[in-house]
Amino acid sequence: MLADKNEQRTSIEELGEFGLIKHLTKDFELNHKSTLKGIGDDAAVLDFKSKKTVVSTDLLVEGVHFDLSYMPLKHLGYKSVVVNLSDIYAMNANATQITVSLAVSNRFPLEALEEFYAGVAAACKVYGIDLIGGDTTSSTKGMLISITAIGEVDEEKLVYRSGAKENDLLVVTGDIGGAYLGLQILEREKEVFKVNPQNQPDLEPYSYLIERQLKPEARKDIVDLLEKLEVQPTAMIDISDGLSSEILHLCEQSKVGCNLYEEKIPLDPTVISASEEFKMDSTMIALSGGEDYELLFTIAQADFDKIKGNPNLTVIGHMTQQSEGAHLVARNNTKIPITAQGWNSFNAS
Amino acid sequence: MLADKNEQRTSIEELGEFGLIKHLTKDFELNHKSTLKGIGDDAAVLDFKSKKTVVSTDLLVEGVHFDLSYMPLKHLGYKSVVVNLSDIYAMNANATQITVSLAVSNRFPLEALEEFYAGVAAACKVYGIDLIGGDTTSSTKGMLISITAIGEVDEEKLVYRSGAKENDLLVVTGDIGGAYLGLQILEREKEVFKVNPQNQPDLEPYSYLIERQLKPEARKDIVDLLEKLEVQPTAMIDISDGLSSEILHLCEQSKVGCNLYEEKIPLDPTVISASEEFKMDSTMIALSGGEDYELLFTIAQADFDKIKGNPNLTVIGHMTQQSEGAHLVARNNTKIPITAQGWNSFNAS
């Protein structure tokens, strides 16, 4: 599980700042029509014509957001891009470009950064994104990644967090809770490894959960699917901090309440079994786990027939009057107020 | 000189991640017509209509790019924005929006971050920029700032680094070398302070140099001036790493050579006197110092009459055939090859 130490170690000091960024980005191609100029000038130049531009940015810190003892650098590069693209798709937009900035201490050899950029390149390829800029610099400690993602969208297709209406249906994509449990498993194996480095864990039963944590995907396919189904969500957000936190964002910004039905929350069977193993409640994990990067959106009831039966989409609740508040309707039919239990990097650190 | 410790200390953990960014950005107004949606959704939404979009990003690390022992946080906020805007102006574009992300360790109280954002707000006001996004998170050590600046420009006004032609004139704005000497003075006073904290230095004679280091300005006025003068530069870059390094970028990307005349380099009288005090060659400082954030551009000879006599603009050389290389023509008329001596954060650390 733990990444091999690289055999070859080229000091990044040897290349210098300009040489480094040139070296790391030399194989990236520009494919988008909207990219007029990528890396290599004072700024990149883009042309979105009549479309609107969407911009989102994220900062990821070693020891806070990721742990290199079980996160291979290539996966980290991939995931760093994906979590930013997820924000663009959550606007119902098409992600088109990213900038990637990296601060690393001198303990990272060039080969480590190449691994990271190989992951960035893989994500760019899978999602059809142009890398158009970035900065690579030294840090006094550890690794820090800053990514800005850019996308384009026709104005009439834009979806904010604020458009949900009373009686709208609440829909989630895929299944949730897996990424959090993947993290628990990796943390547990790290502790085992510390005690007995010879231990060879069998992680096969947990492969889905670990993949959800180490190599999440953003739901570009859902943006395409919604267009095909001719469904325009009334509000949308991506699930980065956990279902409860995201529901509260939708409710607050749309000025509505919500009933979320516990029995409807889509869970993978391995989420249920691992929850039992960790003696945790699977609903709590779904509500508070985070990092699933699924999309959560609301649609008018009239659109229900268009999404009915689609294996990617699950109706998990409906919006109510704001005065009713946001509640989880439990399996035993009791109503429990939803509180934000999302992940907070300031408490976590 | 050294910033007072804040009297009031509110732990940033108390607010949590969402509360923190909301608190820090609540007084920012959106003024640009191109900003449809700022902070508060998964992504900001912009509308540049028929104009092109320019994007630039920078990462600033405590202990590498700035030293909080003499850099007040408000100045740091201001400078962080300004250095990014400078890249947008270097495209001959109009800067319109920024995102500001911050990673800070728990040693920073809320009041410190408020100071930083007060500087960001001041820069946004002076330059007419909307703050449209960002991320605030904890770091395991120190402070790290990531800024992405966005601008708009009509396609025919865009200026790349690559358009300089043989015989074009090389023009620099303002004067250079001051920011580097300001840094030397601050570093010297820091050492004095370590030995004798009671010492009250008289920094008045150095106020211009210190201001160039602590509160640089980006040359938005030059973009406006060039439009007024009806001068379209053939190539342009901003001076962040030192004149020699920037000249080499223009030469390389435009495939030309350059003669730079030592006697023409604009130096402030305090740059000359402080250079003597530090027993450094003022030309070397201008060539290698960096952080002046002046603009360096080339124009066709036919445009010379339009800029002649303008106190903001100095012709310091001309472009030659690429095969002739890039040279400094010294006061004694000897030709010295220009080499990149720009600031490198990997060597500096």
C-alpha cells in the first residue's frame, strides 16, 4: 500500500523555477477551442464567446487534506484536479481549463513531481481539460497544491445553489459514504504498518472504498445526462463535505426546508458492511463523511418521469417551506434536525 | 518597523471553515459588470461577452516569498493582489477579478487574517477588482497565499511576450532596482533588531525603497496610457524577477536579440545612493533585483514619437537579430552578454 521510494532522485534545485515548470508541463497538449494561449506568457488567454465563464479554486495541504504515506503522488495529482472539476460540474457547466500551482519542500525529488503531474495529465485527458497555467515554488514544509478550475456554460443552463423551490425533489447521484470509509481503512492500515512494517494487508474486500478515497471521479457524465434527459435542475451542489452540510447549503441559499428520507440514501453494500466493521452508523457516515464528489440537486416534480429508473440518480427527499427546517426522516419515521457535521480543516488540524 | 502583536486574539477554529471565509469576505462588494456571481456558490460566474479572458496565478510562501517579521499583514494582502494584477496588465488587459486562497497555521488569530483581508480589500478598491472566490484552510506550518487574477481584453489589444521584432525599441516604465534594495534594508534592520530590540532605526531616508518592497503598485496606468497614446506594444512582460531575466524571456519567445544600454536604465537617486552604501553595483541590482513590477515592452520605431518625453517611459535599448544574442552595452561601450540572474525560490530556500 505504501508508495515505494523512488529509485532515481533528481534535486529540483538543479532545474530552477522556470526549468521546473517547463519540464513538468512540456507534454501537456491544448485541445479546447476556448484556449488561445496556455502556459508560457504572463497570463493564459481564453475565449468563451457568448458563454459565461465559471471559476472555482481550492487549496490542498499535506497533513491536513492528504497524507502521502498512503496517497500515491499520481493519485494525488488526479484527485486534486477532480475535486476542482466537481465544483464546475456542480454549476451544470462544462469544465475546460485548470491552473495547477505547487509548493514543495526540497525533500521532494523531481521524479516525485513528475508522478504528481502524471496524475494531473491523466485527469486532464479523462475530463478533456487544458492545463493553462500554474506556479511551482519551494515550501518550508511539506506539499501544498492550489488549483483553479475554469468552465463555460450557456446562461440558461447555469444552476446555482439558490434556485430550489418548495416541493422540488432532492436527487443525489451514485452512492455516498464510500470515500470516508476508504479513508478509515487507509488510516487503520497505516497504524498497523507502523507497528509491523512486514504486514501485507489484504485490501481486496475494500477496493471500492479505497478507490473512492484515492481516485474519486467528478460527475461530468451527469451534466451530459441531464442535458440528454432535458432536465434543468433548480439548484445543485457537489458533495465534498458530506450530505448534511450540502443539504443545509441548498436550504439556506434557496430559503427552503427539506425532508431527507434515511431509507432512500443510496449506499454501496461495502459501505454497509464496512460501517458495521467500524461500528459506525452508515447513515451518519453518509451525512457527515464527505469527499464523495457526487452531485446533489433539486428538480421540479414535473421532471420526475424524466429521471425515474435511471440507475445514476436517486430521489432522497423533497424541499419544504423554510419555516419547517431541514430534517432527516429516520427509518422509524422520527424526524431528526439536520446539522452541519461537514469536515472542517481547522478543527481537523 | 516590526508589526505590533495584535491585542485581540480570536482563534480561527472558533469560526470554522465556512464561517471564516464568510466573515473575512462579507464587506467585499462586486462592482464589475462582468461578475455575475461572486463568492458563495460552487464557482463564480463571469461574463466577458466578446472580450478574451486572461488568467494568471501565483503562490506565495512564508519564509520563501515573504517574511512576516517586517511585512505587515495588511501590506502582504495588498502586495499579494498587486503582483498578480501585474501579470494581467502585462498582457495589456484590464484586470477584473481575483480569487484569494489562504492556508494558515493556528498561530494566526482571526485578527491577523482580518488585517490581511483589509490589504486585499484596499488593493481591490484601488485597482477596481472584484474578489470572487477563494479557500481558507489550515496549514501545518506558516502562511501560504494562492491568488488567481482574471482580466478581459479585446483580441486586437492583447500583447504576448512573443511579438517583438528586430529594430523594435525596448521600453521600461518607472524606475527599477528599488524593491530589491528595500528588501536589503529591511533584512539589515531585522538583524540589528535581533541584536538590540531597543534600537529605533531611522528609515526615513529609505522610505521610497521600503515602499517599493512592501507596497508595490502594478502599472494599470500604463495600460490606460498606451491606449491614450495609441501605442500597441509588440511584446510585453512585467518585471518580477529582474530586468535581465525578463529581457531574456522576450528575446527567447520573440526569437530576437537585444542591446540594452546601461546608461539608459532608469534608477531613482535613492537606488544609486543605497547601492553605494551596500557596496553593490546599481546596474547589477537593476538587472537581477526583481520585484519592481514595472512593465517592460517593445514598440515599433515608428511609435517612438508617441512616447517620446513621457516621464513614465524610458527607451533602454532595441531588439536585434536573434543570432546577435542579448547584450548589455556598458557605459564604457563594452558588450556584456545578459544572463538570467533572476530570483529563484528553489535556490533561495
